[in-house]
Amino acid sequence: MNKTISIGDLILEGLEKTVDGYVRLEDFLYNTHIYAKGYDRPLKKSSFAQALRRLREKGFVEFDQSELIIKLSDEGKARAVWKRIKNSKSKWDKKWRIVAFDIPEKYRVTRNLFRRRLREFSFTQMQKSVWISKIDCVDILRWYVRDLGITTWVSILEAENVDFGKS
């Protein structure tokens, strides 16, 4: 097993890749290689059950008991998406991702959460409210901004030619 990813993250990643965000419990357990890239053997039932219990307690997955289906919750989808960005090892495509924002003071908690997320995903602060990154995360970042309800105050750009003003 890949030591850099926990079974819980493996489950979230696998569910996030499915079309509807859900899968039959038995199918996931015995065909993990289909859902999780690089994991080529069935999971131990005890480890799988323990990871599912923790994910359910955290609100990342839900169960449909009538059909033994695991379903990704909204919180679980967000975590899976952010983990994928954070662990992305893809080659740089020579594009910069620039985020500029002016979130009002009355939304300070949201603004601080947004800044923390930008830092987590390798954005560097160029100015107080202007951040830049090499990671290809524009679509996911736009989804996150919509989810936070801050689209009015956030601009997200992709650019190939950026002058950092350093001579």
C-alpha cells in the first residue's frame, strides 16, 4: 500500500472519482484498484470498516443502509478535492494561477479560512490580497469560492507571462 495515503483518504479519493459520488460497499472493498490508482489488492475488511467509521463520524461519508452503499457527503467531496490538489505531482504547465480578493471585514472568518486554504495549496502572497501559484487548481478553486459564497469579492486568473516586479 502507498504509505503516503491513508485508507480514509483512499476511500474519499475513490468516491470522488465516481460519477455520482457513491458506490456499493462490496464493490469498493473488492475492486479498490478500480477506484484508487496504484492500489492493486483488496483492502482488509477490518481496516476498511475502521476507516469508514471514522469518515462517517467526521461527516465525510453517508450510508444508504437499504442497499449497502457508501455516499460522499459535501464535506467529504471538498476534502477529497483539496487532498487531490495538495498531493498533485503533475508537471508545471507554465501557467500561473492568480487570486485577488477584497472580502469585507464582516466576513473576516471566511476571509481567514480562504487565506489558509490558499497557503495549504502552495499559493504565495504577492501583496496583501493577491496570491499566486503554479498548481493547476482554477476549476476547483472556483467551485470552492462559489461554495463559500464569496464570488463577488474574488477574482481568479490564469496567466502565462507574469512580471513579478523584481529587477
